[in-house]
Amino acid sequence: MTAYTATVTVRLKRGVLDPEAETTARALERLGFAIEGLRSADRFEVDLEAEDADEAIARAEEMAERLLANPTIHDYDVEVAER
């Protein structure tokens, strides 16, 4: 078994209202920053043991699909790195 850290980034799908990002975007504009758009995201780092990187990715994707993300409104990305 190899030790991995899986990073799961969860964000709202395009078209789903993102009030946190909207509020932050307005605040950035008031501070003088010109931005075209902003999306908020949650990032989870999961330490796990797996036979290989493919298994680590599969396990992290299952975690995302079953708990970390709501597939109706969220997209997610998974990256893994050996620890």
C-alpha cells in the first residue's frame, strides 16, 4: 500500500446561484479590482492508503459522489499525490 493525499475541489456548476462569490466579487470591485467573474469552491484533502494512484482516485471520486458533492448542483475535480 502507498500513502496518498487526494485533493477534491468542489464547486457549484455554472448557472447555479453562488451568493458567496457574488458578495466577494462586489467587495473586490469596491476595492478597485476589475474582475470578469468569480466562483467559490471548497477543497478537501484526504489522506489515504491505496494500491496505486488509480485506486486512490477512484476512492476519492466515490467520496465526492457519495458525500462531498451534490452531483445535481456541483462539479468536482480529484487530484492525488503520493505522501
